[in-house]
Amino acid sequence: MTQDDWGQIKKRLLKTVGQNNFTTWIEPIEVGPLSEGIATLYVPTTFVGNYVSQNFSDLILHELRSVDAGITRLSFKQSPSAAKPAIKTAARPAVSHARPNPMNAAPLDPNFSFDNFVVGKPNELAHAAAKRVAEGGPVTFNPLFLYGGVGLGKTHLMHAIAQELRARRPEMNVLYLSAEQFMYRFVQALRDRKMMDFKELFRAVDVLMVDDVQFIAGKDSTQEEFFHTFNALVDQRKQIIISADRAPTDIKDLEERVKSRLQCGLVVDLHPTDYELRLGILQNKVAAQLAQEPHLVVDDGVIEFLAHRITSNVRVLEGALTRLFAFASLVGREINMELTQDCLADVLRSSERKITVEEIQRKVSEHYNIRLSDMIGPKRLRSYARPRQVAMYLCKQMTSRSLPEIGRRFGGRDHTTVMHGVKRIEELKVSDGQIAEDIDLLRRALEN
Ligand code: ADP
Ligand code: MG
């Protein structure tokens, strides 16, 4: 196998794997000696070696065999020339005065500010923690770990922190990026043999923000590098802010030591939105829209209806509103219930509540730790009657069943019994904090 042969093979590989893959993975490979049917391929790092061996080895072997049919296996080895910079990088201390190149920061959305963030019960803790970190004072909790489901405002809060920090403390190096960008940079640095620059860049920030960190789970060497960056910054008492779609303990394929590191600061979650929060967000958006298009009219009840019906995530809610306004603007009509139903038929259909009476009964009996049969059955003990009334109340609120139908499913009770139960809970919700909390919890559990 000559270098020329290898050059030809590379050309063919380029066609098969595409330019991007080629530049990242194949280009840096050099061909080494061949012995006993095993072809040695030199790779810049073990990471690249592992990746290539998992993804392209069949292809490469096939091409090599077309030149030399005696080749039966590939062996990936770190190239001797790549070893040197790695050692230098490790030995060299971080340069603290180097400023990250602004090109390296992800762009921030000016709409994602604290001013535009509506605070409600589900996100008040996350918001308070974000605000505190955005003051840029001495580091109190490190890292701040924000987690929550899709569209609940993690990225919004991260951008808000970054923007506020940049405004308040312009001397600080604030670097915001997604975990995916972190990985991409890391791979690029490996490929270009610029690990030293990479390390310097990250070690020189004052505040590091990494969004959607669940992305690096299972990506072993990226995780490893992230861990080192993380530790180096914590040692220097630099602030780190992380977001993920779930709690550190629930991220699969994340090393234990990384998990425990992530948990040692403050971990706060963004809960699914409740009706009040959705209403607040919508009102804000509507006010902003109306400021731009004052001729538009929004009927009473439309916003409440949307807040009630679209519970999935804020992004969907915003999308619905944007479409509604665009539609109304185009056809020159006021935004009333009819227009809303027309314009958002698909969104409304897909977010239609499919909660059943049985589901509610099951959840409520689990919550109060009583048997389902006791809740539905005739027993009148308070410890059964109260949960029963809670379940009736939720059935009335969350399903489209009528009172007689609900009564039938609760052991054939009369509709007046159901009505009484619903009323009783409505009263208790005001006077009894525990009941209010139970209902809130149950409703959330059912909506998910
Ligand atoms: P995540 O990163 O958690 O998936 P995002 O931060 O991208 O979610 O939020 C999705 C959309 O919802 C964004 O347009 C964001 O501005 C909006 N949003 C989410 N929560 C709020 C809130 N509390 N107030 C205002 N807008 C919000
Ligand atoms: Mg996000």
C-alpha cells in the first residue's frame, strides 16, 4: 500500500461519506505499516479512532481490499505526531487574560430577556436563582443547574442571564453555548490539533453557560473534556450555569462523577406550566402584538380559552397566538372564538384532553393511598369521602362528562351527590391550603 494508493482511496471515500464527514474523520487519517493482513491506520486521537472504527471501518476495509485483497483487518493507532501537542496542552497552565473570540459565543435572542419572562408558581424558583446569578456577584452556588421539559423556558432564562451579565459586568467573559456546540468545537479542535486553544478558550471564561447538557450523555470523550473544563472553572471559582431536560440523576449514560459534580450546586426545576402562568404569558404576548397592530381586536374569553386548552408547552402556545394574529391581520377580522376555532383547529385537536374518569379515579386513590374500590364504593368515612369528592371535582373540571354520567361511574350515585361534592371542594380549595395543593398536584400529574 503506497501513499498514492491511500490518496486514491481517500478520494473514493470522500464521494461515499460526503464532505463534512470526510473533513472531520477521514482526512486526518494516515496509513501505516501492513503486517499479517492487518492494516494500521494512524488517527490523531483515540476519540477519532473510536468514531471512525465504529462508523466507517467497513467502508475503509472494503476500499483497502480493492487495492490489496490480503488485508483482513484494520488497526487504529494514535499517530506518533499527534501525541506531542496533547502533552503540551496538559502541562500548560490556563491563560486567564485571553478573551474568548466573540465568534465562539452562540448568538443571544434579545427577546429572551428577564423583562419578557413571565413568572408564575411553576418557574419562580428557577427565575429567582437565574436572577441571582445574573447579578454577577460572588459565586454562591456552583453550578446552577436548571432543568425542565421542552419549551418551559430554560433557554429563555439562560439567554436572559447572559444578556444581563454582559450589560452589568461588561468586563466579564460570559460564554453561552449549547452542549452540541461544545462537542462540535471539541471535535474540531481535535481534528485541527488545536486542543490547546480549545482549553485556553474555556479556561479563560468567567461565566460558562452550557444549554441542553443531556446532549453529551453517551459521548464519552466529550463528557470527559466537559468534566475537566468544569472542574478547572470551579477550582477558579468561576460561575457555571447548566441546563438539561431532566435532573442530573435521570440523565442516562452520564458518568457518575459528572452527575455528582453537576448536583453539587443548586439544582432547580421548571415545572410544567399551570393555567395562570399560561394566561400571563399570553396576555404579555397579546399586549405586545396589539402595541404593533392597534387596529386588531381580541374578544373576551379567547385568551382564557387558549390558556385552558393548549397545555403542552409554551412554544406551541406562542405559535398558536402568532398564527392567530397573522390570520386575523390577513383577513381583517376580529379575533373571536369562531376565528380561533377555525384557525387553530389542528392545534386544538391535537391538544384535546383525553383524560378519562377512570384515570382520575386511579390517580386520586393513589394520591390518598386508598383502594380504588373504597373510593367508588358506598363507604361514607371521611377518609374515603373526601378523596371521592376531589375525584368528582376533577372529573367535572377535566372531562366533558355530565354530572349524571360522573355519578354513574362513582358507584351509581345521584347527580346531586356529585354536585354537592364539587361544591364542597370548591369551598375547601379556598379555605384549606392542603386541599388546594392536592388538587394542583393531581391536575398536573393528570395533564402530563
Ligand atoms: P426550553 O429551552 O425550556 O425548551 P425555551 O426557553 O426555548 O424553552 O422557551 C420556549 C418559548 O417559550 C420561548 O419563545 C420562550 O420565550 C417562551 N417562554 C417559556 N417560558 C416563558 C415565560 N415564563 N415567559 C415568557 N415566555 C416564555
Ligand atoms: Mg432550550
